[in-house]
Amino acid sequence: MKEMYPSLAIFILFLISTTCKGQQANTCNVAPKDQYIEVGSDTEIVCETSCIRGNIYWTLNNIRINESWSNTINSSHTKLSLKNFTHHSATLQCHSADTRQVLGGTTIRTYTKPSKISCMWHYDNQEDAVVPQLFTCNWEHQNNSSLKISYSVLVSSSQVEICNSHVTTCTSRDIDTNDKIHFMGNLIVTVRARTAAWEAYSDPHEFDPYSILKLIRPQLKVTVLSDHLLVKWNSPIPQRESHCQVKFAKAVSDGTPEKVVNKTPNSMDKVELIEKMESCCTYKVSVRCALVKAPWSDWSQEKTVLTKLNESDIQLQLWRKVSKQKNGVRKVYAMWREIPPTCQDTFTYAIKQIAYKEHTTEVSYTDTLCSSSPCVVDVNQEAHRIILTVFRNETLLAKDSVYVPAVGQSLPQVTEIQTSTMEGVILVSWKPPVQPVRGYMIDWTHNGNQYNWKESKYTNTSLIDLLDKKPYNITVTPLFDNKTGYDTEALQVCSTVGDPGNITIVNVQAYDKSANVRWNTKSQEVCSDAVINYTIFYSTQKGPTLNVTVDSTKHDIFLKDLNPGTQYSVYINATALTGTTKSSERLFETKRFDPRLLTVLSVSGSIVIVLVLSLGLCCAIQWKKFREKPVPNPGLSSLALWPSADHQKGICQAFTNPSESVYDQVYTEELQRTSNPPLAIGYNPAIDQIEEYTDPAIVLAPDIQNEKPAELVQTQHLVSSGESTALISSENSTFNPYRSQSSVETAPLKMSKQYKRLPAKQEKTAPVTVYVTLNMFEQGLGR
């Protein structure tokens, strides 16, 4: 009720002041102002209503309050009673019922008192077992105020202040020297919270000193025995009942959690026997203790010890792998579990071979010293037993043996081995043989050099602690009482399957509106997962990303509907069941024009040029041939029929004896068609008429052996009535002196005379024979 006293005093003063003023004041107000109360407590607010007439009402945070909480004291004062107020902060206002005018208001804030106090009596020096010097208390306090809070811890009924703090924990030092505090009886602790506006006290808490006493950490001693550890520690207060915990764990963590053993000793020297410790292993040991219901002491300093070899822990688990026979010799790889190298003793391993010869009871022995596992020995085709012995300082420590069957020996084996992989564990199952077995030996390896093996009584097992993404070869061998059957090897299986291999974009052939993308996938690991499909992503720098998906058999694709002259980026994702692999991004730029069209045009143009050149070359060759026609044989000429014997003599002499001929005769022809019989043509030296002929194709050969004046050369054309004469020249040509003739004896229907006077030559020169090249001879030869 201490919190209500200030409010009551304020209320009384408010009533006195308003009464003294009387009716002359005519004021309206609310009191008290800016009040702090403890959360959950009750409070009263008074509203003075001298300035108005009529009723009023209250609002809390702008929400109207039930009128039953308000009580009218007199005509000018109304009191509001708030019960169990829990708001952190609230605004109260008094309003006129008629005008809804705010007559006054106040703010109410709440605070809490400290709670959940816990204290501990403990030591400042962990090596000194005298009276504890420290006293620490902790508490909870919901601080909703912006005001600075100061805490104080008050002890005993006399409320002695032992420490101050601005946080919710406080430690008093050298409390053992405080004469006002006695730890013979129970301690009463109270926490005070104080601000400039309010003060709050926690509920008092009573503590038994020994229930809050934290013991000094124990002093530890560990002794290593042959098969266990002996742990001792001391207790600072032997008269009090206590309990302790012993914690031990491997010094080098291999995933094995640390172990804690609870022990309740009955004497000052505490002894804990810890069994089932691994041989030749380093352990860390520590201890802590506590009085009943008191907090735990700190853990003692850790002691590190190395355990000794326990002979009962030795399990050699001898096994062998037999290679195929070569030149009558087989190699046997004997393997066993070695004694840990941390054991501080000298150990010697020896292998003895016992050969069982066929059809005899004779046996032979061969000893081999081995430094470590595996040990390789040679055996023949016969059955053998491999015996392993282990010596410690020349004393037999352990012994084990394994059977090696003979070549071709009839022994059972397991069938139908099946394997599967799940989260890095290989599951193996098989079908047993018909004969009863005592168990099975399963061995596995990922490289053929390092083997793991274990024995099982069931037809299935799980292989754990495997290397990631490695292919394993697994073998199962049945075991009998004193023999082993043949082994059966399962198909190679991967411990885990990785993502698809690396994808490399090999080439991008870009065209104007398409591009050919080629890639390949190279797996860096044997156990990479198979690709299900490829997804090709491509886009421009500012455009959306497009994609195309193809199956795993495809390694190239044509990207269509691209923009000419645009830069694109492309990358490929390979998807498998285990995940995806992404290739590096590659840039390419499409052509402005289709390069294949340019190639076609280039090839076509080249072909046309070659054809034109070839045609021109052919024409040049034909023209050259035309210009270089060979001279025909005059003896094959059919220009005219041979005349009668009288005329023949004169005519033929011009050809056979040029020295006797006066004129050379050249015959020309005009196209004449007539039915008149031809006329005989003869030589008439009396003809004196000369007609100029301007055709340069006509060549007149004078008789250079005769010194007579040149005579007229008469050319007469004979047209046969049996066949028409064909002109070789075209209509545009003036004259063509060549014609086609037959050897039929005919006479010309019309004669055309062309004369030219040849100049007379006074001197004799060498005879000259003149030939005429005629196209018609080629036709004439065919006839």
C-alpha cells in the first residue's frame, strides 16, 4: 500500500485547493498527473468539473470507459477507480457529456518488480578450499521504462545492501569478511529497483547457504591399469553428502560422443572404475562434484592418458585373396586387423603355410615373417591353410587361420548377388548355397590394393564408411566349420553417383537467322550419373532467355528464328537424376546475310566463268582451224569435166606442164537454174574483150614460162541439169568462188564471163603452181 500514499496525499491537496478557491475559480482539470503505478495494482483519478454544467464521461486511450467505474463526489468532482491496471502506458481523459469537450487528462505508466531471484555462494580462487569469497545473484525484471534503473541486493532481515548494479546480475566480493552477514542460518535476499520516478522491491527469497554453495573444482588423478582406468579426486567438504560425474572421451575425435558416468562416493578418496575402454587409445578425463541440491562445481583440469593393450580386444580377422593360377603358382594375399600402432609394445607377425597333399595325410610347413598386412605368399595347386601368429616381446599373443581351397576342388558358393546404393551406403544381398554354412565373408575394394572385409551370419549386409563417388568390387564367400567355399563377385557398383560430367561447347556456326551449336560431355569421374537431357539456353544482351531441351543422344542443335547481325550468349545444362551441370557461357554473333547464299553465288559464278572461258577457247580453236585450212589435192578436184581428146590435150597441159601453159584458169560460178543443155567451153585466144573483176578472191596465174603477151582468162560456169548448184556464200557476200560439183558430164545453161588482162612477162622465172582452197572439196570427198 506504500504506492497509494502519494496518490492519496495528492488527492487530498487537490480537494483542499479546490474548496478554498470556491466557486470563483470555475476551472476543469484531472489529477494526479503523469502517474507511475505497479502493474496489476489499483489507482484512482479525479476530474474537476467546475467549468461546465451537466455530466461527464471518461476515455482510456480514446475508448469510452464503463460509467460504473466512475463515482461523483460532489457537484464539481468525479472520481474514476481503476482495478488491476495492466497497461504499459495509457492516456485518461475527462469529457463533457453535452459538448464532448476534453476537460483534462493524464498519463498512467506501469512498472514491474524484480522476480525469479537465484543466488550462488562460490569461490574466487579454485585452488583454495577456504570459505567462499563471492556471492552472486541473478533475477528477472521487465523494464518498460525509459528511465535509468539502479538495482540493489539486500541480505538478511536487516536488509544489508551488499552490491549495486544497473543490470540484472550482481556479485559481492569478500563477503566472508562482512560481519553483518552470517552464513550459519538461512539467508533472506531482496532485490530493489529504483528510478527517479518510482521504486520497487522484489518478494523476499530465503536460501540455505549449503544449497547455493558451489564447490571448488576437484583435484584429479588417473592411473592406467591393464584393462581399466582408476580415477581419484578429493572433496573440499567431506562432512556433506555429494555426488560427482566422470567425463571421458577420445583425445582425437572420430565421431564417438563423450561419455559421462555418475558416481556417488562415500569416502574422501573417490574411486571410479571405468571399463570397456579401447586398447591403446588416448583419452581425456575430468571430474566435477556438487552438494545435494547445490550447483555443480567447475570441471577439473583434464587428464590425458593412453590405455594399454587388452588381449581380449585383439581380433585379427584373418582373410585372404587368391589370384589366378600362373605356371602352377598362386599368390595369396593374407590380410588381418593389425594391433594399433599407438600400443607401446613390439609386435611380430608370422605366416605359416600348411599344404594338404592330395591322396595323402602328409603336410608341409613354410614360415614367412611379415611386418604388416597384407602379406603375400605363394602356394601351388593344392589346398592350404594359412596360419597367422602374433608375438609381443617373443611371447605368443594371438593366433588365427584361414583356408585356401585347391584348384578345381568341389566347393559351394553363393549365387544371385544383388547390390544397390542409398545415401553412400551399398546394400548387398545374395542367395545362400544348398549346404549349411556358419557365415559369410564379404570383402570389397575400390582400387584392388586396399581391401576391407567383414563377417556376417545373414544373407545381406550394408557396407559403410565408403569413399565418395568410387566404384567398388564386392566379393562374397561362404564359410564352413574348417573350410571356405569359392567366392562370388558382384557387378561393380558405385558408392555414390555424382553429377554429369563437364560440358564443353565445341563450336558455334552462326548464320543470319540460325546457328548450329555443338557440344560434348567429358566425365572426370567414373561414377558420374548418366545424362537424361540437355537444355540449351540462349538470349541476346537485353532480350529474354529462351531454351530448347533435347535428349541425351543429341550433341548438336540448330537454333532458329534468330535476329541477323545480333550478338547472342549460349550455355547448356545437362540434367541427371543426381543434379545438373552447367557449361561455361559462350558468345556468338549472327551474320547480316546468309553465308551459304554467298557460297552458292560464288560457286555458280565460278562455273559460269569456266564455261564462258571454255566456250571462248573452243571458238578460238575453231577459228584458228578455219583460218588454217589445209590445201586440197588438185587431183581430186571436180571443178570441170575433162574435155574431149582434142581439148583435153590443151587443158591438161596447163596443169601437167606449166611451162607450156599460157594462162591459168580459174572458174567462178553464179547461181543459175535453167533447163537448157550446157554448152561446151573452149579456149579462144582471139577474144579481145576485157572486163575488170574486182573480187579479190579470184587469183589469176599467168603463164610465166611463155613470153607472149598476156591473154584474157575466161572463167565459165557450168550448171548441171542433173543437180542444182549450191552457193556457199550468203546473200550478203558479193561472190563466192567455190562451189560443189559432181562428176556427171553436163553442160552449162548460162555462161558468165569475167576477163582480166594479164601483164606480159619478158623474162622467164621458176615455175609456180597455184592452188585454190575450196570448202566444197570436203563435200566432194564424201561423194
